Amino acid sequence: MNSIEQIRQISAKDLALLGLQDVAYVKAEQQDGQTLFAVYAADGRRLAMMPKLETAIAVVRQNDLEPLSVH
């Protein structure tokens, strides 16, 4: 089986875990009338809320993860 066929056979659980140790997602959210920046693990768990985008990105990088933006 080649690598493309293997990717097509990936389970939903394995797909959710893909990148779990490598990336975190940063998403702007409204809370109490202000914009905060939520940091999420690759599996969708919210890890933190930060007042500034720059702070959220710094926290992600300090934990050896690559920040990705969620629109």
C-alpha cells in the first residue's frame, strides 16, 4: 500500500490526533464584550485565553508548538 492509500485509510480518531504534538490553533473569540485569543490543541481542547494575539502566539511557541490561525 503506498502512502496516499494509507492516508485515505486513516481513522477519524487518528486524524484528530494528527499534529497533536506539533501544532496549536489560535482563534479570536468574543467574551464579555471584548476580543480574546483562544489557544486550542489539535484535538480541539481549549488550552488558554489570552488578551493579545502576540501573547497567544508567544505562549504557543514557548511550548514548542507551531501556531496556526483559525478563521
